[in-house]
Amino acid sequence: MKSAIDQARYLMRCRNFAAAIQVLNEKRQVYEESFDYNYTLGLAFLYAGDTGSAAQSFEAARKIKINDANLLLAQAAIHLRRGNTDRAVQYYLDILDLEPQNQDAKRALEFVREHPLEFWPSIFGQEIFQKASAPTCLRLSFPLTTAPTRAE
């Protein structure tokens, strides 16, 4: 039997974020102190468009594992979505301190440098986190772009 975290990841690959959140919330007491649980729940909230709950889950994950590049990318995405460019840039720089070759952070910094802030509301208003046309630098590292196979 798959863990609740694995079930939620499967549901997220199917783009069923509400169901993923429900599965994880039902097991909150079991996984509450788990980095993977809090990170996965945060991603589900982020993709569902609930940045407040995503930020809370990511903060809980960060208390467990402070220097995780994927977590920092997710937190930076929230700051970008909120228009807090300076904070997002600092997160990307922190990622590059941890992983100097991190291509996601490099692309994100390039995106911020190339696009004026006035351009962003039109991007984020189009549910950027759910569209395949989203700039690569703003997609999170969780593999949501491929549909699950029958073997899963």
C-alpha cells in the first residue's frame, strides 16, 4: 500500500490538487513532522492557488530542513507570485550558494532580470503554475508535467 505522500504525489501528477490536499490533511497527525509531507502539501496548495496555505506548509518544512534547494525554489515562486521580487531574488541567490549549478535558480534570475514587474500580473493571472506554457524558471521541480502511466 502506498503512503499518503505517494498517493498525493500521484494525484498531483494527475493534476488533482484538491484530492492530494485531502489525502495529506487526513494524515496530518501521522506525518506532521515530516519534511516530505510538508513540502508535498505546500506544492499541492501552491498548484491549487492557495499561496497562504502553501507558505505555511513550506515554513513548516523549512523548520525541519532549512537548506533544501527545491523548497527554496517553491518559496521563491510564492514571493514572485506576490510581487515580492527582492525576496524571491534573495532565495534564488541562496539556492546558488547551496548549489552553484542549479539551472532552475539561474533561469529564474534571468527571467526576473528580463521581465519588468508590470508584466507579471498578466502571467500570474493566467494560472502560470498549471499551464505547460509557463516559463521553465517558474515551474517547480516536482514532476507534474507528465501523466502517470498505468504501471503506477
